[in-house]
Amino acid sequence: MEHLSADDYVLCLSDNTNFRKSLTDTYKGKRSNLKRPILLKKLRQDFIDSGAVVYPNLEADDVMGILSTSEEDCIIVSSDKDMKTIPGWFFKDTETGLVKITEEQADYYHLYQTLIGDSIDGYSGITGVGPVAAEKILAKGATWENVLDNFLKKGYSEEYALLQARLARILRTTDYNHETKEPILWTPETVTPSTQTKKQESLSSS
């Protein structure tokens, strides 16, 4: 707090349920068999009792994304590179320092993550596309149309491409219904109505 001249801090925790798991069974499937520390439950509850923030069905990343894009003077402090998909102030470590991520940069990194996927989180993007290939693709246009075109060229469906984008998307305040406490699935303007409706129904029925 002193390093960032902050007045206060908020500890964000993941809920025990996760809306992304209703989109695909593979999401974070590799972590299901991990042994949890014996005191994890108690420590978690102690943190919550002390003011830690948990949103229903959301991960801690989503909570940070929502709060950061809701508050003008909020700084995300995290070692997670995926937080670069959130516009605003980001602090990873003292070596990197405080970084301001523009909305354009955040949108770029979201599409980048959509292309390369995340094996740890359980979504694949385009098989064979790594960081270098993703940058080459986006150099031709950091747009959903271009990203979708590359998925289709590799034999993937539009529905699959959209699923990858939704799994890669860390929620911003515009991706969250603050009244119903439910996520709003990311939808590009070019998505076909049939695909959008099908995925929305999948989430609401879970």
C-alpha cells in the first residue's frame, strides 16, 4: 500500500462455483484433483469475515476486473498476466512498476489469449498457435473478424471460437449485471444471433 500510495485495499477471492464451468467441462479440469491445504477453508472464511470480497459464481480475477473498471482510482495488484485484459492501472511487481493499460491494449490481449488459449485453465484456442503466431495474426488486424477467420480456416466452428473468447474474457463492469449478480457473456457485434442465443441459454439453464 505504501509503495502505491494507496489509502485502502480489497482482497478478492474466488467463489466456490464458477460460471465458466457451465460453458465447458474442461475449464480448470486439471485442477480438480489437486490436494487442498488443510487450513484453506478456515483461512478463506477468516479472510471473508475480515472483509474479503466474493461475487457469486465468479473468480477473483473477475471481481478485480469489475472493481477496477468501476472505480477510477483503483489499481489491480496481481502476478497474473491475464489481468492485462483489463483496462486501467495494473501493478505486477516493483521491477515492472505501475502500468496503465488502455482499453485498446486490453482488447488486444483478450483476442491474443483467445487465439493461444490457456492449457492450465483448460481451453485450447487454436492448436499450434503460440505467442509469436498470435502476434502475427493480430498484426493483420486486432479484430474479432480477423480472429474468427483464423479459427474458421483451421476448421473450427464459430461457436467454438466464441467459447474460447468467453473463457478468455475476464469480466469488466460492463460484463456484469449488478442487479441480478450474473455475468454477461462477451459477445462481439459480428456474432450470429443463433450462436449468441444458444450460449446464453446454456448459461441461464445451468
